[in-house]
Amino acid sequence: LGQYPMNMRFYDKIPGCYTSTHCDGLFFSAEEFNDKVFYTGSANISRIGYYKVTSQYISSIDRSVISIVKAGGMVCLFTDSSTHTVNTKQSTLNTTRYGESFLTAPSPTKVSGNIGILRRSTWSYGENDTIVAITSEPDIKYFNGLNFSESLTDRLIRKSVIRKLKDSTVIDYDPTYGITLWGTTNGN
């Protein structure tokens, strides 16, 4: 009871974590096949893993969140057909009339309404705080937290390889070797 402050009655456990990231004092998490993202501040040790039920969640994402990633200083929320970002530097410190303080993240910004990522395993950290991803178009592009790059593949590769990739595909980036894809196109 000594580790459970009275104000914890306004909090609930963050649901099971499928994908998550930490950025600027906030921890973001989403369940598999869920369009709601929960977050909590990481400064108060007694509240880590708990979110304020009335305000520490995002429910404005149009589809299930596949992956939550930090890129370009932003929290990036990827679905299978859209990309949203949260600028955590614009978070607000709120204080209740009882003196309790908690952070509230700003509403997400829709970066793209037609480009998401293929699956949770189809992104990797790149250089200069970017990620490289197999997008839902399908294509391979960099994402810097603000926008996607031009295509990194030619039309023939997109048509003959990327479009046929199966669920077990994984992408990796190495500054020496570049982008590597592991996976199958024929189910073997």
C-alpha cells in the first residue's frame, strides 16, 4: 500500500504490449489488432506501466497500429495503409486541482493516408535517425519522421519481388552492406 499513491485510482495498467517505443519522457504502446495507442510518462516511478484513463491514450488512428517506432525525433504510428506521427516535444504538462502532474501528448498528425508498412518486421533503423521500410504500396522507402523518400527500388523489383513477399519477410539495414531482405516469394 505504501507504493500505491491514492491518485493511482485514476490510472489503469497499459494493456498487453505488441509494439512500443519511448520518446521524450513518454512510453507509447499498442496491442495487436487495436487502433488505440496508450502512453504514460516515465518520470514518476510509481506510474510506469499505468496510463491516466481520462487522457493518456490516442484513439484517432483510422486502422490497427502495426508498429510504433521513433524516427526523426517523432513517435511514428504505422498501420497497413497510413502513417501518423506524434511530436512529443509538444507534450503538455498538466496539473490537476489536487496537485497531480502528468504529461499529455499532442494529437497525431497524419503524414500519409495511403502509405503504411507491410508488417511489424518490415522496418529497420537506418542512418541519421531514419527508418527503412517495406511500405504497403509495396515499395522500399526511407522515413525520417516527417515524410517518405522516393522509391529505393525500380519498377521491375517492385513488381517481381516486393509485391510477392510473404508474411515472414524481415528487412535489415547496415551502413556497410545496405538493405537486406530475408523472406520468400513462393512460400518455401
